[in-house]
Amino acid sequence: MKIAIYAGSFDPITLGHLDIIRRSLDIFDKLIIGVGYNVRKQCSFSIDERIQMIKDSLEGERSQNFEVEVFDNLLVDFAKEKNAGFIIRGVRSFSDFDYELQMTMTNQSLSPDLETVFLLPKKEYMFVSSSLVRELAHFKKDFSSYVPESVIKMFNKKFNE
């Protein structure tokens, strides 16, 4: 069984993330969506809120082929715990690739059997990021074309009540 992990903070999940998730489900037998704590990021949404947005966004999808889990350790250790042989990384730009290459080399030194698979998002999502969505939301600009409906509902619930 080919098990892959697609990890991120997903603060919030975007249509670009969902594109990578859906395409990964076509490639791998099982996908674990790992919602991680990033010590360098101040998140707008709690872990529970992010998990809920992911699950709501994937409602009706092939739920037997994926699970959403929280992890607070190194990605390579999480992959070992889950018997995953692959890490999925979305790459939008050269700067993403440079960062991801460094992480891949580090992961390979820690876990030589763990493969990293880079996926480019569809062209309409190449510039979309969670940071962009949060910034647009902060300035009360329309971000609805970059996120699923579940994210819009969560923003409205959290910030407009």
C-alpha cells in the first residue's frame, strides 16, 4: 500500500491545497493530511478549526482513502509513525522549491527510504497561499475565489460575530 503524507498548517486550507490533495488521492492508496504545529507561525485558526475546515472541504470525497491528523513532531518522524513512504509537497515558485529542496535533503538524511514528491498546483492556483487569503480577509477584500465554502463560513463565524 502506497501511503503518503501531505503536511501543512492549512491556516486556512485553500483551493490550491485541495488541488494537491485530490491529485494525490489519484496517485496514492492512502493520503494522510497532517495538520502540523509550525513553531515559526502564529495561526489565525485553532487546530480544531483547521481540521474542521479540511474535513468540511473534503466532504463527499473518497473518505476511505484519506485521514486528517494532527502532528507536533518532525515530519519524518510522523511519516515513520504512519508507515508512510512518501511526502507530498506543493511547489508554486522557485523560492518554494529552494526551501523544499533543503527540507527534502534534510529528510533524506534522517530517513533515506522516505521519498518526497513535488506537485505543481494547477496554473489558476500558482499564486494562492494561506497568507494571501489571511491578508485579503484582514483588509476586507474578497478572497472567495481562493478558498472552499467551508473556509468562508469559518472566517465569517470567527471574525464577523
